[in-house]
Amino acid sequence: MLTTENLNHAERLKSESLRALADTGGDRSERLIRSAAGIELDASKQRLDVAALDALIGAARDAGIEEKRDLLLSGGIVNGTENRPALHMAYRHGANIPGSPEAELVDRTQAQTRAFAEAVRSGAFQPSGKPITRVVNIGIGGSDLGPRLIADALADHVESGPELRFVASLDPSDLKHAVAGCDPEAVLFIIASKSFSTQETLMSGEAARDWLAGQIGADKAGDHFAAASAAPDKAKAFGIDPERVFDFPDWVGGRYSVWSAVGLSLEIGLGPEVFAAFRDGAQAMDRHFADAPLEQNLPILKGLIDVWNRVALNYPSRCVAAYSARLGKLADYFQQLEMESLGKSVTTSGQPGQTPGGALVWGGSGTEIQHSFFQWLHQGKDIVPVDFIGIGRHFASADPRERALAANMAAQGAALLDGRQVDPADEPILAAHKSMPGGRPSATLILDDLTPATLGALIALQEHKVFVESVMYGINPFDQWGVELGKVLTKGILDGEITEYDASTKQLLARTGLIGG
């Protein structure tokens, strides 16, 4: 929680020129520009000075950030409402739990998924006498967004392997597109579902099985399925051989699950070595988060800045602008990770929160979004901090397109900072229309290059900064009760149990034909 001192600093700095702050240099720049694990964070365009930053660090210490970080990393209970640890980091060996049952499960599962991935890639796994040429991942939420993002981001690092496709929507066209043009005898479906009962995933899986049965016969369809699940009995009942059901334990949240067996499609499509390097990059950020002093710690700094903007400066949203075509899904991934974790109004003690909780996160890809909503960012009345994500190699590239991409990113940050004031004497009619207020904060995250390791480090940085925010808000970032209500109500509609629904919803359902009038 922020203190009165923090809020006083915010009031003081609101009247300061953001450009003047950015030009300060010296100790301020050193404190706000930090690097670790192949990533540089430049927060020098934030409405912060050294005194305000020191007060933020002090508030974090008072909130017990060091002790709570250590509890997280040591496998302690940090998800109080479900009485669980959060051990997704164990899959990249970033949690200190050697010799535990959880560590043994991780080692066993990783050996199993690697062996299966190598069998698929080598052609040794041929359920219908043909090598697998397409892998279709069926999941939703983190079980879809994570693999989908990584597959897109690291596609340039793949020299061979099956084509990857993804199904998340119940819209039949999603599955239709995923299997279009494939050889039914050369496709592998992977169902990523912890419970093996998530409606969207299970219905899509059943539709995929029915489609395959119609192509190669029902007796062979199950041979073309694997699963990541904590419910092996349900997967077996679905028709999947237990040897192809890989553990996805309860202590890994869906939005943190890409490191686990949920990443099986990636291990097959990208190759085990690429996937291992991705995990290694995350582990490097884990070590930095665990060991770096708070003043030099990237997740601590980024998390505190986002709390500062949300609570002290009252900015309700944040834009993620990724200047790489390969990171087109990054804003979506960050949105789910952050808003599902921090979209809470109740503290860990069950009391109403005294802060607004996490921000709305949105964004898109590179120069494309400069021609859509950047107009609103520059001249709209709402101030929205922007996170620019760039690739360091682009700045000195021999390809003029990459240099222009990097220049665009740098220019947008400068434009948000400075704005533009057009003299009415020069343009008496259009001066007001062409002027921009400026004074709008941004942060820039530059990856040395877009590699498996730097991507892993970037995602781990985001995970840890979300945890930092949760400590400051006093909320549990690992449960998701807000997701459950809609599932329950959906089941009620489909089962015809609608007696408790409001008149408006009943009329909608009757009017559209989902229920009788």
C-alpha cells in the first residue's frame, strides 16, 4: 500500500514538467535505467524523481516485499484462498524446492515431454503410419495465449518441425481453420486443460475427435491425441492413452502455465532445445528477482512504477506497444496475466481494498497501432502510460525497415513526452487542432534481440512485477474467482435452469431461440 509520503510526492510532481524530469540525468537516470537477463528497462520518462522513488522502495519494504518474495520463491503458501503455493517457476528451476515431491514431478514431466517431443519430431511417433506434420493445441486462457504467443514470437528460430495451430473459441470455424488442408493421418491434437472439464476446451476437443473419427475411424482417433492435465482419469475416458497424458498440477495457474506440460506443443513445434532456452531465460530473471537489491531489481522497479501510476497518479489503464511483428500477441498475453491476477477488489484478509487494484491493460503491435489509437494517446483527454517493447538489434540493423521500426518507437516516446505547441500566430485556424499537450509518461523495454532466452526473461519479468503489485495492493494474484460465475450461469442456460435470471436476460434468450418463449 502506498503511504501518505508517496501521495505527497505525487502531488508535488504533478506540477513538474515531465520533460524537465527526463532531462535531469545523473542519479535519477541511473536509478531509472536498469538491465538484467538481456533486457533494459528505461523508465526515465516516468513522473518520478529520486526522492519519490526512494519513498516507493520504502513503501515496498514496509509491505514486506522481500519476505513475501522469498515465500513465493521457496514454495510457501501464497495463494491463501486455495491454500496453495505458486510453483510455476519450478518448471524453469527458479523456485528453491530441490528434493521435494513438486521438484520430482517437474523433473519427471520434463523428461517425459522432451522424449515425446523428440519422438514426434523424429517421426518415431506415427499413430497412423505417417509422421506428424501438424500439431493443434486446444486450450483457452493461459493454456492458449501462452503457447500461441511463444509460437509466433519464436517462429524465426525454427528450421524444421510440425506446423503449429491453435483452437480456443467455441466458434466451429476456429477448429475448421486449424485442420484445413492437413492430412488426418498426420495430425496430433493436444488438449491443455488442468481439470479436463473446461467447457470450451472439452467441447472443442470432442469436436476434433469427432472430425478425426469421420476421417480415419473412431478406433484410431484417440491415438492422435495427447493432453496436459491434472485429471488423467478423465483424459483416459476421453480416449487418450495414459502415456500421452502429462502432469499439469494444481499449483500451476493457467496464466502461468506455458512453462509446464502446457508448453508441449511448443516443445514439439519449436524443438526441445529452443523451449529449454526459453525456460533458461526465465530462470535468469528469476535469479535476478531473487538476488538483486530492491533499488536495482527490474521486477521491483516495474511493479512499483505501475502501482505509482495506478494509485498515486490515478491513471486507470496502460498501453503495451510491441515494436516487433513477432510480438503481436504480447499485449493480449500481458492483459490476461495482469488483469486476471490483479482484477480484485478484496484484499487477502477478505476486506474491501483501499486501492483500485490493477490497471486495464491493452495495446497492439508496432507501427500499425500508430495509425489507429495513438491519435487518442496523443490528443485524448485521458493520460495513459505506454510500455514500448523494442528489439535492440533493430537500432543498428543494416535493414532500413528495422531501423525505421526502432526510430518510430523512439519517436513516439519523445512525442508523448514533449507534445507540440503550435503558435496561433503561425496557424490561426489550425493551431489548437495540431497542438498536443505532451507530459505523458512511458517506459521502454529493450530486448538485446528476440531470442528464446530474452523472451523467457521478458515474460518472467512480467510475472514477477505482477506479484510485486499484488503485494502493494494487498491482494491474492493467484486465484480467479471472478471467472467462475460466468461458467456457472452458462451451464444453467444450457441445462434450462433459468428461473433465477432477470427478465431482460430471459427475454434475450427467448427472443434468440436459445430457450423456448
